[in-house]
Amino acid sequence: MSEELKTALGVDFGGTSVKAAVIRGEEVIGEMERIHTQELTNPDDLIDAIVDKIGDIKKRHPEIEAVGVGVPGAIDFKKGMTYNLTNVPGWKSVPLRDILSERTGIPTMLENDANCMAFAEWKYGAGQGFDNVVCVTLGTGVGGGLILNGKMYRGNQSAAGEIGQMSVDLHGVDGPYGNNGALERYIGNRQIGELARQMYFDHDGTKLSEADATPEALSARASQGDEIARKVWVRVAEYLGDVLSSIVYLLNPDAIVIGGGVAYAGKLIFEPLSKNLASSLSTEFFEALKVVPAKFGNTAGVIGCSAMALEELSTN
Amino acid sequence: MSEELKTALGVDFGGTSVKAAVIRGEEVIGEMERIHTQELTNPDDLIDAIVDKIGDIKKRHPEIEAVGVGVPGAIDFKKGMTYNLTNVPGWKSVPLRDILSERTGIPTMLENDANCMAFAEWKYGAGQGFDNVVCVTLGTGVGGGLILNGKMYRGNQSAAGEIGQMSVDLHGVDGPYGNNGALERYIGNRQIGELARQMYFDHDGTKLSEADATPEALSARASQGDEIARKVWVRVAEYLGDVLSSIVYLLNPDAIVIGGGVAYAGKLIFEPLSKNLASSLSTEFFEALKVVPAKFGNTAGVIGCSAMALEELSTN
């Protein structure tokens, strides 16, 4: 199947900046460019800055055919609306897609950032060639995106894939919506740190500093043979495995792609996770299932939303 | 949209009999016919009996254009194979679809029974008009089927929808595959009975008989004002609500259709379930979600597999 690769611009909203990159297929053309959002305290200023940036890039790259925008938080895919964008105060119910496409003159698509990452992994990454792929991203929070029957699956309100809100324990700790046992409240970065500090303290009274309890630091310790750090990852794999096995029983996917902060942990988490899934899935399910690390790091967002923008605009 | 209704034969494998009915749309034409399976101890005899039954019905109803067969247990939809059909000893890896279509001369489709029920509810029942529907059936076990993006969703091995194997508690009781906290091990009919007997005993030492601890009996008691029986249903709704809220966070469906034995309980379970979902889902998710009882009872299987057979055969 030969396919002529088109070029699009990926715009990815992060915690402190908006990243923009020209993308052809899975290739990032040139540099990732950034708009720092700290000094832009209202939506209008940020939109002006993004419109300027897109115009500027389009001048240098007239081959750009579409813009794909990935945002954290709730969106309406069909209407192109963003809601409650947590990192921009005052941002509520903004028809961002139509504003950008009208002001830049370039066809624009708006999507949730976790869906963009999932799409990138399915189209060009670790989930390529599979019809049904579950993508999980582990970071400050736990997010996800689903490709089902070879298509991005969005659900009724463009809100599917909230893997971090799924329950590991009906009597567990409260999630952000009152949902007991929300996975995110066990294996978000901060919670992994808290778990680690508790486990070190319980072991021999060690008071681990916050800096020594980041996922990166814990991976380094475990790789150097620290038994407690290793056990932290076994516990993380237990929580994650519980939710993933439930997802496998529900969706019977071909593959699960795991990305985000956990990349630091590598086999420290993949090995116990695999053991966990082997013991909680039926043999048929386990043997047919691929569990793989994500291919893309922090470029997943821009690659995914640009690829999805091209696909959406060509089918509409 | 006008649609001329075609006629198909639905064949539904149950615990002690195989049911067959001529179906036009959602209408059961004439009587439900049965083949009793107890005396048929090997697959060949059962297949002979089914072929004879189909031939016999086809003579009386030459308008039948397709046969849809629904079976409990694992199948391969594309290959038309049944595996491990629990109620027929010696039944393993039988290419049932092709055997039946070759011997009867009628195009035949084979599907899992929970998927057939889900399809019936989506096409003609409580899930009609929705794009994304999760169907749950509560009985001896807990099963399910998914309609996603307006299509039956089967997953990689035709095995999606195993809602009964999803976990309510990562440290809970063992499920049949070693899966801790499998929902089915909490709210299968037998487990509801055990829970009830324990709750009555804990309350005042009452030793409830098995006959008084069936879902039907417990519904009757609760409806008559028995407070312990009412609390049994509240507990059942808690377990069910935990898994359903996880499913909603993952799939963001338009509707959840609940069928099976729980029909006996009605609002005894729907009221606490709704309360439960209200407290564990975000407001946006809860307000947009319909949770409804199934429309069809024991005809769901034959209606669903006949409708699906017609749809599959017209699209291939």
C-alpha cells in the first residue's frame, strides 16, 4: 500500500507551553517550537499567540495542509470545543477549532491529547497494524485512548479512554469525581512517590526526600539493585495490571501500548505487569495479547494530532 | 427510513435445551420450539437434531432467508467455530456455522449468546437509537455485549464483553481464571444467594434456605418490605456500580442496558445503582448516561441472532 505523505502542523498543549511542529508522516520536520503560556493569562492572548505562530510557520512551510490541535481535558470533537482547560485560567467552552481555522485559513481539527498520543502509536508506533489498541499514558495523571475496529473510538461525549478513573477497589481511596479506587490515585507520579516513601519508611525508617521519590529516581535506584525501589514498581504493576486485565476482558484488544513516565521504568514495570496479566487473564486472552512500550516520547502528541487532522479532513 | 423486514430463524443454545424460533424484525412468529439436550450426549447427535429441526421449520416457513445461532462460551466469529461449549460434553472446536449451512442449505451465522442479546436490545430494544451501548446480563454468570460506533464490537478473538470477569477489587476473591475480584463471583445468582444468607445470619441468626435465597425470592421479600433483602440488592448494586462506572470512564457510552435475572429486582436494584453511579461518575458523564432495563426477556437470544444473521449476510 503506497501512500503519499502529506504535511500537517501539530499543536500540542502542555502544562507550561504549547508545542508546535511540522509533521510529515511520523517525521518531525525541523525544530519543535514553543509558546510559553505562563505570561499569557487569558484565552484571547493565548489564541493570538497561537494564530501568530501558525501563520509564521505556514509562511516557512506552505506545504502544510491541515492543523491538528491536541488539548488536555474535556473537548467536544464534533463541535471542536474545549472545556475546562486546566492550565489556562478562564478558559471555558472555547470553540477553538473554528476560531483557529477561521483566523489562519487552514483546516483545523481539535482532539484530546491522550487520543492524539494513542492515534500516533496506532498509526506509526507500537500499535501499528492492530485493529484494536488500548493506549495508556502514565504521568502526573493516568490517561488513555482507544483504537477500536481500526478507528479512533471517542464515545458519546468525546470522553472515552479515562483509564485513570477506572476503579481498582470499590472500597478504595476517593478519585476526583468521588469514584472509589480510581487508578490515578494509586499510580499517578505523585502517588508513586508517596507509596515509595511509605515503603522505605516501613522497611527501616528511611525518610526518602521527594526528589528521591520521583519515577525517574526510583527507576534508577531499582536498576542499581535497590530492593525496595524494585518492590515499588511491582506494586505499581499490580494496580495497573488489575485495571488492564479488566479492560482486556471487556475489549479483548490486540495490543496494549504503555507510554508516559513509566518509560523510565522499562522492564522494572513490564516484567511484573506481564506476570500479573498472565495470572489474571485466561490463557487464550493472555497469549494473544501484546503489551508493548510506546514508541514515541514527547513527540507523540504533535505526531498524533497532525496525522489525525489529515485523516479526518480527507474523509470528510 | 423504511425497511422491509426479512425473516430468519434464531437458534439459541441454553443450559438444557436449544430453542428455535422464526423471527421477523423483533416479532416471534408462532411458537418457540425446543430440542432437549440432556439425552443428546455427543455433538453429532445434537447437530443431527438441529439440522432436522431447521429443515422441518424451513418446510413450514420457506420465507426464512438465514439462520442465526447463538451459543454460550467461546467462539470465533469469522471462522464460525465454537469452542468449549460447556453444556455439551465432548464439544470442542466444532465448525458449527459451516456444518449447519452446508447441511441445511441456508446461510448461517454463529455468535456468542451475550452478543446476540446485546444486538437484539440495540436493534429493537432498550438500546435502540444509540451509537454506543453496553449490555449486561445478570444470571448464573454475568455476561455482556458491546455496540460501539453503531456496530457489534467483538475484539481480537470474538471475546469482548466479558463484564463478569472485570475486577471490583484487586485483592478480592479469585475468579475462574485467577482474576481477583471478578464481578461474577460477587453477583452471580448463586453468589447473591450466599450473600443474602450471610446477611440474614449476621442480622439475627436466621438460616435462610437456598430456595428463599434466589434472586426471585429476594426480590419478593424486599418488595414486601423486608429490610435485609432490600440491603442485599443495595450491595449487589454496589458491586455492579463499581464495574459499570469503570466501563463508563473507559467507553463513555450513550446507554447501559441491564437484563437477565435482575429483571426480577427492578427498581430494587436500579434505584441504588443510579445513586451509586451518580456518586462515582463526573456530573457530565452521569447526566448524559441512560441506564435502562432490557426490553426482551428469554426471546432476546433468538431475536438478536436472527437479526444479526440478516444484517451480516446482507453486508457480505
